[in-house]
Amino acid sequence: MKLEESLFNWLQIHLVAEARPEDRAAKETVRFFEDILTEDHGVSELAISAQDTTMIHIRYTVNGKTKMQMFGREQAEQLLSDIDANPKYH
């Protein structure tokens, strides 16, 4: 899995886990993607650094260099929206 794809997947499930603190599966999936980012891509210090109405910014470190990746907010929040829209998950 490419770095950008791993970051996006982490972001989506991270947003779900934050919005649904009782969702143990979401928390486990966050850890899964953190492991991929750490082990496969050498990422450390991973965090959402900023959000505005259109973008979410992720800051992370690779090989001692701080980097930033931005994702569209609507796309990043789509998984949470899909879960919230499904009565099975309420």
C-alpha cells in the first residue's frame, strides 16, 4: 500500500474512532494503519495538524523530516458519514 493511501485510510478511520469512542473495532483499525505507516513507511509523530472547511492536514515525520499531507475534508469524512447513515451501526 502506498504512503498516501495509508495516510488517507488512517485519517478516515481516525475520524470515525474520534466520533465514536465506544467503537472498539475503529480503534483497532486505527492501530492497524498506524502499524502499516510505522513499519512499511517509517512514519512517526503522526497527527492531524489543522482542519478547515475544505481540507484536513496531516503532519508526520519520515527519516527525521517533518512532512505534511492534505486531504479533502468531504472525502476524509465519507466513511464516518456512511457509518452514521446506516441504522445498523447506531
